[in-house]
Amino acid sequence: MKGRRKGRIVILHLAAQYPFAGVIWQLIHHLAGFSRLGLEVFYIEDNGAWAYDPVSAASVPDPSSNLKLLNDALARFGFADRWSFYDHVHSAYLGMSRARCLQLLAEADAVINLCGATFPREEHRAARMVYLETDPGLMQIKLAQHDAKAIQKAAGHQLFFSYGANLGNPDCLLPNGKLDWHPTRPPVLLDQWHEGVGPASPSAFTTVGTWNNKGGDAVLAGDTYFWSKQVNFRKMLDVAGRAHQPIELATDLNSGPDYEAALRGGFTFRPVVPMSLDLDGYRTYISSSRGEFTVAKDIYVRSRSGWFSDRSACYLAAGRPVVTQRTGFEKFIPEGRGLLGFDTADEAVEALRTVNADYAAHARAARELAVEYFDAVKLLDEIAEVIGL
């Protein structure tokens, strides 16, 4: 499979806007994965957004710190001269020139809009535009509500892929609309997440993320679906204590009722910054964990979207079991060994106990699941086939 595709693609994303290691790894898995298929791959970030400063937790006009993190990561994987960032504050292209970017967009066999991060403009539409959705829910609901901007955004694309593997099925509450959504999963470069890195049997389950995501809530059939995890985490804040299992949350929560309740329930906390800004530090943190314990955003869970986390896929690739809230993914990825789903706190406690009863077997099964279901080369080859590359 490796090297058998031909063609040129441009990937659009938001890794300079949000320079967290998980976001940059998401980009790298796609860039390098497509490249390993034999494709000529370039990265352009030209959505015109301000850069987010993770330290001050605010958007700032100067992207230089974020670009340093991104450039270092891209250079490691052979993309040092294959990226560009449009600094709209100074109307300047950093990295590849504007002329080079326009040429690439015009000549590309496909432009892949990863995360739907970019609103398509005329220069993007010169090639076949592909919408690769990592966060199902909001787009589907807005289209069903005949939101003009969502309709215009969708119209700029010819193909649609989604991590919402359950879209279009009777038990999925998200409206499918008239779009043909091709299901896919988070790709992982398996050789970058080596099985057995870190202690053979670490003590703490962990997870990494934002406690309260804002800006993506949506109303469907009179019900509000929240684009955040804390709604579901609040139902699980005694799980660590009940399971007698250390669980550390690397997040931005450091005070308040949720924080105090989690501490009482046996959880511990770690500041998400600076660990989450370092590509290797993030990988080491995951690989040194006993496994991942996490919940999913409300909009993924109640809608039965079938979504699965790209961070959880990295835990699996590192040979670390994942205990996570069901979203409908269990219809498409087998659970029970290496990956255990839950709907209730009682089930979460039991899942942790099950993993601990035979940790070595679950760790092996985690890596096997990653090889079978999340191999970047296999998953991205399937996407390339549909695109016609």
C-alpha cells in the first residue's frame, strides 16, 4: 500500500491557531500519512483567525510563538518548506509565499479541509475540495436549520468525510441531510506511538483536554446539545475512588465546585500547560499512563454520532487501554479488550476493574486495536481511493 498513490494534495487546518500537541499531532498524522501513500503533500493555514495563546488563554495578533512550535514539528517530518500561514493582521504569508500557495491550490488534485477549519474561497475551489470532519454534530444541525453560512460552506466541497461513523443510521439523532457522509476514523502513525514506551504497568489512568469547551452548543428538536465534556464528567467524579484506581486529569480546571468534587472522588489534576504544548512531552505523558479514562462531549454521546477521539487512538497505539464513554463507536470498533466503553458510572468502575484484573492482556489488545482500526496509512488510503487519487 505504501507509496502506491500519485497526486498532489493541500491540507487546510488550524494547528498554528491552536498549537496544542494534540492538534499538531492530528495534522502530522494526516500530512505524513498521506505522504507515505506516495502523494505530494503541502500544508496551508489561511483561515484568517488570530492565534490562540495557551499561556494567557487569549487570542493574540502575534502568531510567532505558535509558528515556532508548528515549524519545529513540521520540520521533523519533512515539511519544513511545505507549509504557509497567512498572517491577516499584517496581510503576509509566512513560510511559502502567496504566489506559491495560489499555485499549489490551483494545481492540487484535492484540497482537504481538515476539521472544516477553513471557509472555502474561490482559490480553494480550483481543486476538488474535501470536507474532513473531526467533530460531528454542529454542521449537521446547522444544515438542517437551513443556516445560510453552513449551506454556503458545504456547497464549497465535493466530498464529505466524518468521524461520526454512525451518521445516517436510524439510531443516530443527527440529521443526515442531503450530503453523502463517508465514515472514517482518526488516523495514527503507528511507528510514532511505540508499544511499551514507559513503565510496563503504570499506576494512573489519565486524559488530556479542556474541561469546558465553549462556542459549539446546538439546539435540535428543542433539546440543547452541549459541545463540552464537563456535563458528562460531573456524573463520573466518584469513579476513581470507587474503583480504587488513580486517575489524573490534565486539564485547565483548577478551582470551583467540579474541581472540589473530583478531588473528593479520588481524582487528581495536572496543569495541561506546558505539557500539552510539547510534541514529545505529550506523547511521553500518554505512553507513561496506565491508560486513558475519559468521557465524550455531550453532543457526541446523546446524538449517538459514532465519534471516536484521536487522542484515545493515540493511547491505543501506545499500548495503553482506553476506558471511555460510548457514543455509538462500539458498533464499529470492538470493545471489551483494550477498549472498554461505558454509559454509567457503575459501568465505568467495572471497566476499570476489568482492565486491572489482566492489565498486560488489555495493553496488548489496545495496540492490536490501533493496528487494525487506526493505522494512518490504511485509513488515509481509503480516503484517497474515494477522492480518486
